[in-house]
Amino acid sequence: MNIKIIADSGCDLPLSFIQEKQIAFLPLAVHINDRDYDDQLTVQPKQVYDAMRNGDVPKTSQAKPSQMEELFTTFAKENIPAIYIAFSSALSGTYQTAVMIKNDVLEQYPHAKLTVIDSKCASLGLGLVVKKAVELAESDMPYEHVVTTIETYCRHMEHIFTVDDLQYLARGGRVSKTAAFVGGVLNIKPLLHVEDGKLIPIEKVRGRKKVLKRMVELMQERGADVQNQLIGISHGDDEQTALELKAMIEETFGCKQFFISEIGGAIGAHAGPGTIALFFLNKQLEQ
């Protein structure tokens, strides 16, 4: 690739894919029991979910500024055009830090091509955008066109997800405590989406089967040409339910292209085990 794509672990792409496509990788930090880990590198998602099931409250922090500076400086010095597609600025300070570091690097290397995009996306919603960016870079598309195309994809990426317990999100400040309605006794499942990069509860549905059905209905209401899209599904240590949702989508729309991944530790530490998320475009875009 003539263009280097940079992603953080908020994209929830498998590490094998990151390595295969030679994506420059910035792990977010996960803190469990006073120990610090690099998401996907030194801690695996299941370790985080098992800790949460045992009553631990993992915390997270943004990607290391020193690692960002090293990456940005290397690409600028070697005159390699680079694009960092960052985890939503409403959910992490990583984007803001990256912009400051980029500006510092450009002062030293003013002719460098270095762009930082606030994706306003999370999990595999961000992952699908990163995957698209890699495809564009591999096709030798001009740098400016890659940037504008990716910004468009970010704006039109839908995120529909459900969590087993909204209190996990409330603990991390990702949703307000007043929004953290919990219906364990009545088997109430909250349904959320992402709006302008923020996590917003949209409704409550009783029962796991019904919430999956409602996710498919929302896909029908919001999606565009979904049968010809690559559909993303991510899960918090619950592959069986992810495959169940995939089968429902296949039956409803005839979709053939899916990308299924596990939600990584950095996002899973807030969303919790049992999270199921669905990602698709709400507008037909040029491929």
C-alpha cells in the first residue's frame, strides 16, 4: 500500500486481520486488579469478561501518546502518507490526543501527509470502516479521495446493539446512571445505538429472542441495499447468539457477506459479557 492505515483496538478487528493487512496498531489500555494491559496484545477479551463475571470492574484508558508519536513521526520522516481512523471522540480521549500529536509532528515535518479522522464509530462499526480504508489504499486510490470516502463511510455507519446489563456502561460513564434501566427480573433487554459518536439507549425489549428480532427490524428501517453490504456483527463472548442473529439476517434479507468478531477488552470492559452488536450502512455508497 502507498498509504498506511492506522487503527486502534477500539475497532475490534481480529489481531490476525490487523497483522495480515499490515495495519499500524494502537492498543487501548485495560486495567484489571491494579495491572495494566495492552488490549488484544497482552490481554484477551475472555480474560476481561471472566474478570467481570467474577465481580471485577476493569477500567480503560486511551492509547499511549508515546506510541502515537513514534508512529506518526516514523511515517512523516519516511514520507509515507498515513491515515489514523480513531475510536469515537465521545467515548475516548484518544482522538484528541492524536490531533495534538499530529500537529506537533507536522510542525517538524510540514510536508507530511498525516490525517486523523474522528470516526464517531465504535467496535466493528469502526472495524468495517478501517477494512474499507485498507481496500481503498490497496487499490492505489489518491490520498485525498481515501480520506473523503472514509469520512463518508463513518457518517453512514449504523450501530445497533444490546447489552445484558446496562450497569456496565453506567459504571464507565458511557451512559448516564438514570439511563441505566435494569430489568433483570422481567428479562428486559436495553437496545442502544450510536448517535454522533455517543451511546444512546433507544428502547427496552423483553427477552433475548425479541431483542434480536427488533435489531433485524431496525436494520430493515435504517439500512440501504443491505443484501449487497458487508454486515458486521460483534459479540461479548457469545458467538452462539451472534450466529443466531446472522441466520436471522440471512433469512430476512438474503445477505451473503458477514464479518463476525469478538468485542475486545477495551470496549468489552464497558459493555460487558453478552453484548451483541450489529453494523451496516444506512446509505448506498460507492464501492
